[in-house]
Amino acid sequence: AVLVFSGEEQAGQAQKALEDYVQGQITANEDYRPAEIPKLENAGIACRGNTVMLVVANDLESALSAVEG
């Protein structure tokens, strides 16, 4: 997910919200879909200026490389 906000303050708040969301997904899926937990634990969340990015992937390094490409 890539989220673009009108300012850096909103983006910082969104970053925190995404971190909380991912943690909630880890908790919610521990018993339901345990195979997904490693991807969630290694989720990439980045904030640059007014933009926030969330990446959840089997190969986070490759996903981030493709985005930065």
C-alpha cells in the first residue's frame, strides 16, 4: 500500500497506525493463519515526506527493490 497525505505530520500518524495495524494482524492471525505471521513480522513500513508505504511479502527485499528500482 502507498498512502499519500497532504503533510508530513499526517504521514507520521499514518505510519504509526500502520504499525499498530500490522501488530493487530499478527495477534489476530496467530491461531487462524500462522503461516502468514513471518511475513507480517517482517513487514516493511517506510515514511518519506508525506508518503507512507506498507509492504508485506514473502521476499521483502525483492519487493522493496522493485519499488525503489
